[in-house]
Amino acid sequence: MNTEKKIIFASAAAILFSGCTTDSILEEPGDSTFGEANRQTMMAQVVNPEPVYVDPMTTSGEHAADAIERYRNNDVPDPTGESTTSGVTGGSGGGGSGGN
């Protein structure tokens, strides 16, 4: 009886581990642009770790104090919005049903 259990266990293990084989598509996709959209999206979210500034950044205690005072008096100017599109519009032509 013990040998039968070992044989059943060994065959079940062989069946389960056969699903762990690799697929050649995952190893070598054959297309040099495979995953390019993912890489481009990731790079678009990366901030330049070493930015180069034309003028040195300066700080001023008076400037900070004025900003705090404007905040306390509720006199903060509204931020200006920035457009992320350049006026490109799109749409699709609706396909009509050709019911003759």
C-alpha cells in the first residue's frame, strides 16, 4: 500500500511540475519593440534626478514671510492652469448601418 501512495504522489508531482516549463515567447520574443509601451510609460514618470538650472536657486526670508502673511489673510492668488494638450481633437466617424 505504501508503494502505491508513492507512485500516485510521484505521478501527481510530475503532472503538476510539467506546468512549470518555460515558454520560448517569454524568453526571446523575437521583436525588438516587445514591452516598449511599458518602458515608455515608465520613463515618462521619471523625474530628472540631476536637473540643470540656468540660474542658481535663491531663497529669501522676506519672500517666505510675505507668502505666509498672504496665506493667513486669505489673499493667495489662484494658480494658473496649464494645458496638457495642443489643440488636437479626435473622433471617429460613426459607421452607419447599410440597411437597404
